[in-house]
Amino acid sequence: MPSHLGIYLVSLVFPFLLLLHPSNGRDIEREMTVEVKAGTEECFYEVIKGGETLDVEYQVIDGGQGELDVDFYMAGHTGNVLLQDVRRSEGTHRITISEEGHYRLCWDNTFSHFSTKTVFFGITIENDDDDDLWDDGLEETITAEEIYEMKIEDIKDAMGRIRAHLTKSRFMQDQLRAYEARDRNVAENNCTKVNTWSMINIIVMIVTGMIQVILLRSLFDDKSRLHGIWKKGAPSTFS
């Protein structure tokens, strides 16, 4: 009976120990929103080890008065281009790094002369070798029989799946917020264009109407300067 009680207590405490224990792995997640001005590019550098997997996802959420597109490329530490997109509004890439080094992620807006692009992107670096995450000395505090009964490997797998699902859920929520921001920016830009052209049309109509009224009155007003111009321009009649 005490043995089963110990197993029950350890099974309750074990997940909290995993959360409190500092991770020796190198899982990295970053999200950022940047402005890429017209005629420039923005680059970010990341040290990635061999065997790690890099996930990159980006989207243009605001294009100023231009299109929602941007060039993207990823270059290795030797300068070779590993990934590349041309005039894309969004993109998703996953690549496994074979050699450690400094890798460059760039968003290029040099093709644009006036429009500043706002880009939201997220990167995730994962190390598939997670054995060190569980090497916290917990196995030494319990017997082999207890480890067997607890099915420690099942607990590891379950928590790993939970962590992966939570990470993916958070990342998807951030992506949905980015989509919402992009749609809102497009709607605001369209509203600005409609209001601007509406004001221009109204001003043109008012000016045109005023000119027509002035010209029409000048035809019947002998004191008007325009009336004199009309009379000079009128063809002579002979009796």
C-alpha cells in the first residue's frame, strides 16, 4: 500500500517538477513585426546548430499604398541561399540544418519605390534530441519497479504532445491576429482611397458648376468682363 501511495504522489508531483526544472534543450520561438521601407531590406541573424529544425512563417500585413508583397530569402553562413520567395504576401518554410553557423533571414523590399511593407513573422528552432530534458535525476529517487509501474515513457510522450499542441495553438492564434491586422489595414486603406477620391470628385463638381454659372451669367450681363470677350469673339454680321 505505501508503494502505491508513493507512486500516486510522484505521478502528481512529476509534471510540476518538469515545469520547474530548467530546460537543457534549445527550443526557441520568436515572433516579430517589422517595417521594411521602400528600397531597403531587413535581415535577422540566428545561430542554428546542426540537426536542429527551423520553421519560418511570415505574412505582409500592411503594404502602405502598394501591394501586399515582399521578397524573402534565407542565406547560410557561407552566403549560399537556402530558401527564397519572390513577391509573396505570405510564406511557410521548414528546413533541417545540417551545419552549425550564423544564418540570415531577410525580407527584401528593394523593388518598391514608395511603399513601406509591414511584415509579421515567427521562427521556431527545435532540437529533436530531447533526452536531456528528462535527465533531472528523478529516476534515481525511485525504484525500478516504481518507474515501471508509472510508465514513465508514456508520461514523457503525453507531456511532449501537450507541449507541442500548446505551442502550435499559440502560434496559430498569433497568425490569426496577424491575418486580422492585415485585413483591417486593407479595409482602412480602401476607405481612405474612397474618401479621397470622393472629395476630389465633389470639389471638381463644385468648381465645374461655379464655372458654368459664371459663364451663363456673363452671356446676359452687359457689365461683365466676360460679356465683352464674348462680343469680341462673336462673328461680325453684315446687313
